[in-house]
Amino acid sequence: MPALAATATPPTALSGLLLLTLALVTFGYGLGCWIWPFGACRRCKGTGKRRSPFGRAFGLCRRCGGDGRRLRVGRRIINSLRELHDKGTR
């Protein structure tokens, strides 16, 4: 009968699967940010308008400038990495 002992290290297959899943999710998010760089503004919910405190008048949303869209965080990272690369090659 084999002797079973408790170990403090996780199995290699489980950690490898976790790293592979993390890599796939990160790649998928980066691809999504590359294809769809804009998301709806959270403050105005994509309308580009904001209500006045009294509820009758509308104004432009300050966060998105009335556009209703915002640049996603992943796309900002892609843009900054591209800018660093362009500065380094000149």
C-alpha cells in the first residue's frame, strides 16, 4: 500500500492550467480593446447628456464631452506602449 503524505505544493498541472487560463483571458481582453477601443461613458450611460439638478434642462457630460464614449483602460495601455515603442525607434 502506498504511503500518502500531505504536501504544501500544489500540483503542477493545476498551476499550469491557471496560468494558461489567465493568459487566454488577458489576450482576449487585449484583442477586444484593439477591436473595440471605446466603451459607454459610465457617468451619462452613453447618452452624452447630463441632467441639471432641477431635472428639466440637459447639458453635455463633462467626462466624455457629450460624445457618450470613453477610451477603455486596456486601449490606454496599448496606446501608451505604442507611444513608448515609437519614441524608442526614432
